[in-house]
Amino acid sequence: MLWNNEVPSTAYLTAADVWVFLCNTFILLSLLEVIAVHILMKMSHKQLLLANKNESVRAESRYRREKQAVKRGRSISPRPPIANGRIFEMKHLDQDLLGSTSTSNYDTLINDYFHRWSDYYSVTAARVDLSARIILPLAYGIVVSLYFSFYLFL
């Protein structure tokens, strides 16, 4: 049995309709906040797995990137850069600089990169959650006080 079965239907907006709308709006906002925080934490976890060299996540990412490249009709193989319609040769670059980065230094750079993004996503999720804990109840209190002041005093 619904709460409004005994109430006659009207063509105009009633206070109960406004109240139900306001409550449903804040429930929806809370749900959207939970979904946003969940997505951010999932992205943080994925970046952490990439930093820790989880092969299944890297293989999935590589597969997705190659699939998108095939859809666009581009090859994923590296091509020499083109300048002024001609292939730009990298003769002027010192070959020692290109080969000087060791594998361990590369792994450290990649690890730091993914850890930074993981930290960014988790901090952003915490900030969104904290701000929603403050803003949503405050906004609800303001809206409820406006609602009651409008319907009680007018």
C-alpha cells in the first residue's frame, strides 16, 4: 500500500510532491557521489597494479591500445618523424643519450609514474568523499529549512 493511496489526485503541485522530489534529489546526489568515489578508487587500484608490474593489467591495456590503433587504421609500430614532407633523420642526436637509460632506470620511472597517478586518484576520491560528507548534509539542511519556512509561514 502506498502512502498516497488515500490522497485525491490534483492537477497542481502539492507540498508532499515537493518534499518527495527534494528527498529523491538528495538520494540521487549521494548515489552519484558513491559511484564517483568508487570509480576513482578503482582507477587508483589499476594504476597501483600497473606500478607493481601486474602482467594481466598491462596485457589488457596493451590489447585495448592495439585494438584502438587498428580501428583508426594506424599501425602501432614506431615511424620516423616527418618534417617538411621528408623523413627527419636523427643523425644530429647523440646515440649515447638514447641508449643511456638503463632498464632499471626505466622501470623506476614507470613505477614512479604509475604510483603518482594512483596517489592522485586516491587523494581525489578522498577529497570528493570528504567534501560530499560536508556539503550534502549542509545543503540538505538549508533546503529543508527553506522548504519548511516557505510552507509553514506563507
